Amino acid sequence: MKISIDVDCSPEEARRFLGLPDVTAVNETLVAALKARMTESLAATGPEAVMKAWFPAGAPGMDQWRAFWSGLAAATQEKGERK
């Protein structure tokens, strides 16, 4: 026997019904602080610094990533051909 119950309510109504605390103000404060810190960090560093942080090895690092994905695609194709 299977019984299904659908409850149609908003997240706010569900939170109140379950007795959970309202953390909206805390969440808004946290998001505002994170936005401020991110904006501050991005303003302090230029695009070159961001690229160096994301791709520390430069062009050779990009070549390694390309080789990795190419090898993965080739291995996937080979498995498909064996079936």
C-alpha cells in the first residue's frame, strides 16, 4: 500500500509550521558581506593576477588540460566501439 500526501505551501509557511528559525536577516547580511569582499578582491587585483591564479601553469597548463580531455574522449569512444 502506498499513500501520498501533497502539501501546497510556501517555504515561509513550511518554516513556521516546522518551528524553524527565521534566518533571512542573517543570510542577507552574509551575502552582502561576501559581495563586498569579492568586489574588494577583484578591484585590488587585475585581470592578469586572476588568470595566473586560475591557470597557474599558463599555456603549458592549458595544453595539459586539453590533452587530458582529448584522452578522456578517446577512451570513451574506444569503449563504445568494443560493445
